[in-house]
Amino acid sequence: MSEMSDREFVRIGPIHSISNGRIVTEIDTEFHLRFGEDRPSYAGMHYCPWCGKSISRDLWNREKKK
């Protein structure tokens, strides 16, 4: 995941710090896929695309309420 972040395919950080693009999904997560060059779009991820581990706070909060 960190290598993808270094190549700017994945953005790791709080959603409120995204200032140069638009957010496509309303997922409470710090992991976003980045699409586009000039004005990128960001799509939040619930699961890691490589290992399948849950990475979003949204899913963690849902499990906590059960």
C-alpha cells in the first residue's frame, strides 16, 4: 500500500485534507484510490485491494455497534 501511495495511486490521510480534487464516495476512511491528473477524483476503500483486510473506520464502527 505504501508503494502505491508513493506513486500517487493511493492517498493515505484524513478526508478533510483533500483539497485538489473531488471525493466520489462518502466512506469514512483514510485510504482513497486516486483517478485523474489535473483535477483528480478520490474513491474511498472499505477493504485493502491486495489482502482483503478491512481498512475503513466506517466498517470498524459498524462492527463495534453490534
